[in-house]
Amino acid sequence: MSMNLFHDPPAADAVEEPPLVEDAPDWAVIQAERDQYLDQLQRSMAEFANYRKRVDQERAIARQVATRDLLLRLLPIADDFRRAFDTIPDESRDEPWVTGMGLIERNLTTFLEREGVRPIEALGQPFDPAMHEAVAVVPGSSGNTVVNVFQNGYWQGDQILRPAMVQVGDPPDAPANNPNTELNS
């Protein structure tokens, strides 16, 4: 028996029947499926964009917190440098080690400035509990002016990084409300 690998041509009298209407694709269903898939794609893209924005915001906040923590740990070092320089005797100020320490302190100060850190001006200013931490009060005074700064406070940008530790009292030109003070008449 021989197998014919090629199909025999259709007989001349055989007529191909057109496909039935029921076999034709339903374009309305296909378009509805397409619209549904497109809608799902657009929603997924929007969700991913929102996710990316949220992750970027979380990273920025984490970076800010890490920077703030680092700066808060560096501030005591800057304070120690300042206190050390304030105690150097005048006859030692020209020694090489003092000059070297001054360069290190200047580098630290420059770094802090680049990060937007600047000192809070406190001495002689009206007491503001948002910027100043009062740790002492001049007895008998109204306590509304900063008269001594124990530890500098710092801003970072427009936020307080660390409040100034201060003593409050009356302004230097105002008489104290001390009953033991005699008035000059």
C-alpha cells in the first residue's frame, strides 16, 4: 500500500464552505479582554510607580536620619575642640601641635557647615524653650534672657539639631528683682 504524502487537489466539484458565523471570533469579547488587560497593566504600572516613589521617600528619610545621627555624634567633638582651644595658654598658641589641632578643628567645622549645621546664637537672646534648654536660673531674676551658654546649640537647615544648654536671667542692663539689691537714688 502506498501512502500519498501530498494531498490530492480538491475535486472540481467540491466547493469550500465559508466558515460558520458561530466560528468567527467575537470582536466585542476580544476588545473587552484587551481593555481589561490594558487596565490591569496600567494599574500595575501606577502601583509600581507609587511603590518606587514610596521607596525613594523612605530612603531619603533614612538618609536624613542617618546624617542627623552622625552630626549629633560629631557635635560633642566640635564642642571639645572649642573648649580645648579656650584653655590653651597664650604662650602655647604658636606651638605646632596647637596649629595642627586648629587645622583639624577647622576641617570639622567646614564639614559641619557643608552639612548645613550652624550654631544657634543664644547669648543675650530672649529665652526660647524651642532653641534653649535652661539648666540654671540666676536667683531673683525673671529668667527671660540667656545670660550664659554652657553648651552651644545648633541648627541643621531650618531644624534644631541640638538646643543650646543655657543659664537664664535678666538682661545685663536690667536691674535684678533681688530684694537684697539696693537702688541707687
